Amino acid sequence: MKEANKMAYIPKDAKWYIAEIVMECKIEGESQNVVHVNIILIRADSPDEAFEKAQEFGREGEDSYLNPKNQQVSWCYRGLRDLNVIHDELEDGAELMFEEKIDIPEERIQKMIHPKHKLNVFRPIEPRDSSQPNYGCQEIIEEALKIIADDAAENN
């Protein structure tokens, strides 16, 4: 007798989900692509609604523009890597999701743990390697430079 397919446990009052959206960026004249996995929060009353909303957010992320080198940059929604329910209420300290690993040696555990200065929010911003694809938006960069120039002129 075949066991029925069972879905993950979803609390009846679940309202929040985490979607991992895969976006691919291609740049005219570049052989390398850039792939981002965007992790977003979704408010939904069911897993199906969360799935539909995640797909919609992905499609809304599609874009095309020129970079500072006048190359066409195209972002394409490729699909979902994962969709998880948040079991806890959203509040300070709530567990959003977890990753389980089994039989991990101490050396690998130590590699998972980073000192404060290596955590993303504390790392200094480093200039982007010029050999990597440039997916910056020319229009946004020009606007930012104008704001900086206006502020500098205002302060002089």
C-alpha cells in the first residue's frame, strides 16, 4: 500500500513565509552571468497563496537597463529555490527558518562561525572587482553622483 504524500507541517494560523527567489542577470557582451538568491518575507493565508505571491515578486523583479558602460543589463526571474513557513510570531528573537546538518566535524562547524568583523553588517565596503560583470544601473549612479555633487556645492 502506497503512503500518501505528506506536506510539511503548516500551522493553521501561519501568516508568514520565506521565499528564496532565484534571479539571473545577463549583461550584453559579457560571458559571465550573475545569479542572486533573494530571500524575501511573504504575508499569505496559505502555502498556495505564498507560492503565487513569491512567483509574482520574482516576475516583478525582472528588469532591463543600461549599465555605466552602456551595456544592456537584463534581470530574469528563474524560479523559486525554496518556500518555507515561519512557525513563530514575528517578533524580536523569532526563528525564521533553520538549516539542519548532521554529522558535521568540529573543523567544519568552526568554519561556519565568523567573528563580528566578518559578518555582513560589519564588513567594510570593498570596491567591486572590475573583472566582474557590472550590473549597476547607469541612471541610478548618475542620480547618486548628482545628489553628492549638489550636497557638496551646498556645503561650500
